Amino acid sequence: MSFKAGDNIYKFTLIKKLGGNFGEVWHAKDNSINKEIALKILEPNFEPIAKLLDEARIGNKFNHRNLLPIHYADVTTVGSKTYTLISQEYYPHGDVTNQLNTHNFLPLPQVMSVLQDILFGLEYLHNSGFYHNDIKPGNILMDDQQTAVLADYGIAGFSPSALPVTPKNSYIVHRAPETNGSTAQISIHSDIFQVGCTAFRLLNGVSSLKNELIALGVPDYEKKKANGKIPDRNAYQPFVPKKLKTIINKALSVNPDDRFGSALEMRRKLEKLHFPNYWTSDSKSKLIGIGKKYFYQFEIEALPGDLFNFTATKANQNTGKTTKIGQFTLKKASKSDMTKTRAQFIEWVIENAS
């Protein structure tokens, strides 16, 4: 494809390219109704036109606040090429990765909200006989009310009986162990696995699994995934609460039967969790704990002999006055003691700080 901003295709004017894997997605204007939309442009060399239109047929069936509405689809010729055009709702805020902090992760309250939203949408999707099969941060759009909307039905599967089906294609980074190989099957359980991968990346750094795939190559990546080593259940950032890790790890179980049996079941588990505070990073890329009254930070000073000073502080959000927190302050501590205290301080801020 060689489209550029300002090009006119059928009744649409292209404004800005938004991305796309199987084709291109553009911010565009539908000139017939004077409305800004997201336009997906697909070439028939990806799939026959009838199959390309499946995505529009699927998305047009849905009426749920957490699923992307698809308005219109058509086939048109530009020059010597034929394209399938799919008109979708446009979300100016883009996908959830636009809200990552300077440490490349999403703060805890936003992760909890996003996961519950997409599980709402997934529950509706599954009850309608569809498996999404492409759940990832780039397919989670954010509306003006900060509600998460699950997008892209290009490789969705249909199963009116709720039995597993053969996938059209797969997103290698997130595909469940049982969806790899000649006997690949997608199901409710494989979608749950993809939710787990999405949660893992949003909490620990969105590039984490993609970097491992690049470093290992597909065969070794899939082998480690099948052995339960990708994602690494022991590699969470210290600001991810234990109770949340337990839920995500269940979704990431290698055996499909060990995962949640439905999106509803996983959502209800998440709804029971409550964390009064959270960690994020400030404009200087420094970790900061957010409480109701105070901001929390820590400093680590390396000393000779592999020793460390660890200083925990809190700053009043109204006055800016900073005070040291004695119970989490160490002098000339070993690396293991410093690491342990750091983890305890981070957990204390999430669960108990004011």
C-alpha cells in the first residue's frame, strides 16, 4: 500500500495513519455524512474478499460499550488494485499504550479498570458464539470516559456450539500453547490466556514479551511458553500485588482447564480486589507511590563493600513537606536486606499507606 494523508478513497478522505498489521488503519473522514471514522484498508492478497468482509459482518452484529462498533464495509478499486474498506468508530485517545507512564507500564487502578472492561466485552462476545483471538494492548481502545473498548475482529473465530475451532491466524506473542501447531484450536480458554498476557504486559512493561520473542525466535519462544516459562510468573515488577498476580497466573496456566472457565469468572475475581494506593512514575521517570494524602518515594545509595543506604520518604500532597519513614530506612545494609526492604515498602504503600 502507498496511501498518504489527504488521499481520497471512495467516499473517504485519509487524515492520519493509525497503524495496522493485516492492512492499514487510518483516521479518516466519511464525506457522505461528514463524520470522522477509523478506516481499515485491506488488500485481497491477504485473504479473499469474502473473508476480509467477515470482520465487518462480525463487528456489525455487536452492540456493547466494550466492543468496537463497525459501521460499514465495501469493496472499491484504486488504480489497478481492489481494496476492502471497513469503517469503524474513531477513538481520538487511541489504544491503551498511549497511556503508559515513563516506565512503560500502566498504573494499577487503570489496569484493573481496563481488564474488567475488556472481560465485560469478551463475555458478550463469547455468549454470541465468537472467540476474539487477538487480545493485546494495541487492540484496546480508550473512549472519552476512559472506558476500554476491545477492537479488531480480523482473526476472530465463530463457534455456535462453544466448542474449540481452528483459528484463521494468530498473534504469536499472545497465542495460547494449545493454539500453536497443526492441531491448533481456539476457545474461551485461549482468549483468557490472551487476557493474562495483556495484563502481564500492561503491569510489567508493554515491551516485555515482544522483546523475548525477538531474542529467542519463534520455536524457542513457543517451547518456553509450552513449559510455562513465558510469561515468567516470577518476573513481575515489585509494585504488582500478590493477589493480582495469582489471578493473572491462573489465566496464564499452560493447561486450558486450569484457567478461568469464563470471562465472567475472571472478572468477578478482579472485582473483589481493592488496592487503596498504587505506584507509577513521574515526569522525571522516577517511581512514585500515590496515596490519599502523601506521595511516596525511595532512594538507594550504593556504598563500598556492596552495601547500601535505603531511604523511604513521604511528601504531603498539600504542603509538599517531606519526611523520612523510619521503619523503611536502612544504613549500610546488605544487598539482600535492601532488596527485601524495598519490596516491603512498595507493598506497604499499595496496601496500607495513607
